[in-house]
Amino acid sequence: MAEVLVYVDHVDGAVRKPTLELLTLARRIGEPVAVHLGPGAEAAAAVLAEHGAVRVLAADAPEFADYLVAPKVDALQAAYDAVAPAAVLVPSSAEGKEIAARLAVRVGSGIITDAVDVEAGDEGPVATQSVFAAAFTTRSRVTKGTPVITVKPNSAPVEAAPAAGTVEQLTVTVADGSKGTKVVSRTPRESSGRPELTEAAIVVSGGRGVGGAENFPIVEGLADSLGAAVGASRAAVDAGWYPHTNQVGQTGKSVSPQLYIAAGISGAIQHRAGMQTSKTIVAINKDAEAPIFELVDYGVVGDLFEVVPQLTEEVKSRKG
């Protein structure tokens, strides 16, 4: 069976959930070969093997941290040359999409970004995308070269499928041209204790209806009761009520959780583009004519300042 490269997204060997989802998809079209760059490969290998990686190609070099993405592209290209894969799967993060695009250009292949599903086809892997603010679903395949596909988080289940997961060292030569942009400093982001927005299974977002930064703790309270991430509409972040890093929408982050709760969000097309592929959508808005109600699975017409605290208490009571 042909092998499929899976780029591993991790933090010092702690594998992120989107990578485990990619392994599930990779098994549909071949045998997954994980590419782990940076420290922690031995620790990561056990998790990767548990989820179907037949091999783990590992490389660590200071250039991966000292420069922007180009050295990682050098490494992924080395893995590509060594394996001759049937496809390359990469998480659809900002960095992942840049790495995938650069690799596709280097090897002369087509690329599909932000896929929500991947399956085997008679003429190669077929990717499903949700496009035009999720108004249409398309099925596409790459017609030139080896398909390079980035996949949105929460697009596939995480399924255990134990495999060998043998760790093999990957020889990587970082080109001088890949050292054009050096990282000179880093500032750790303060941890909120909540899940990463783009990876969370549940997202609770607040919009203009929240009324101000001082009211966002109401949204945070519901999110914390559900173990969810907190999002915000563009109107809320532009007003300075919540950080831009939490913006959900076409000019913010795209999310696709199992459950999306929109509180005080009207549902402008800009926002819908970033969350419309969520599995279940719940909206709370006092305006019964708000566009958000056109796409929800469940809608509550009411004052969020009354509804959200009651919902939070109900969730807490059921957990207790």
C-alpha cells in the first residue's frame, strides 16, 4: 500500500489533536508516515503509533526554531524525496498552510487547502471543501503531482489503530536560502487554561450584543462550564472588547467545532464564513430576525444576559 506523509503539529513532543485526525484520514488512502520536526520525537512516537503511524521520520535542528518556516519545508521535502508518498497531509493552521504551499511549489504539485474530508478515489485522493462561506460543498482532486492537502481541525474523528511507529532519523540539509528571516525574540502567550480556539470541540462566542468588555465574563463563564474555547465577532474585537486572537470569521480564525454557541452575534456573512462548518450551532439573540437564525440548529430568542447565566448554571448543576 502507498505511504502518506502526515506533518506532525506538536509542542515539544506533545502531539496536537489535529495531527491525530490527519492519521485517521491518511489511513483511508494509504499507510501513514509521520514527519516529526523538533524535540520530543521519542515521546510523540508512542502516540503517533497508537493512532496508525507505521513510521515516524524524525529530525531536529536549531534552524527549525531560529528561522521561520522555510527550514521546516526543507525537512518535509527531504521526507517527500525519501518516501515518494501518495499524498501529503498537513494541519490547516496558518503555519501549516504556508509549509504546504511552499512544498507544493517546490515539488511541482497541486494543493488543496482547508479540506473538511479526504477519501480514496479512482484517480487519487479526493478532498471535500466547504466554500463561499459554507454555502457550497465541493469535491476536488489534484491533477498534477502528489496531492498536498491541508485539513481543518475537527474534520475527522480521532481513532486508535495501533501500528509499528518505528522512529527513523531523517537527514535534513537546511539551505542558505531558507535562513532569510530570523526569529529574534519570542513572547510567551498568557495561558487562559482554555482549549486552543481552532482545535476546541466546543466554542462559545460573544458579539456586539454583549455590550462591552466588562460583560464578556458572562460568555467566559458559559465557556468554562463546558470546557470550551472563547471566540468573538469582528464587531466585538474591533471595539476592543476582546483580543483579536480570538476573532472568529473570514478575517479572523475559522473554527469547526462539534458545538458552536453564538451569544449576541447577528450573523453577518463575515462571521458565518468562520464558523458555518460547525457540527451543531446554537444562537442566543433577542432579535428574532437576526441572520444567524437562518443557519442554526437551535435558536433562543431572548436576552443573553438572562439566558446565558441560566444556561451556565444548568450545565454546572448537571455536571455536579
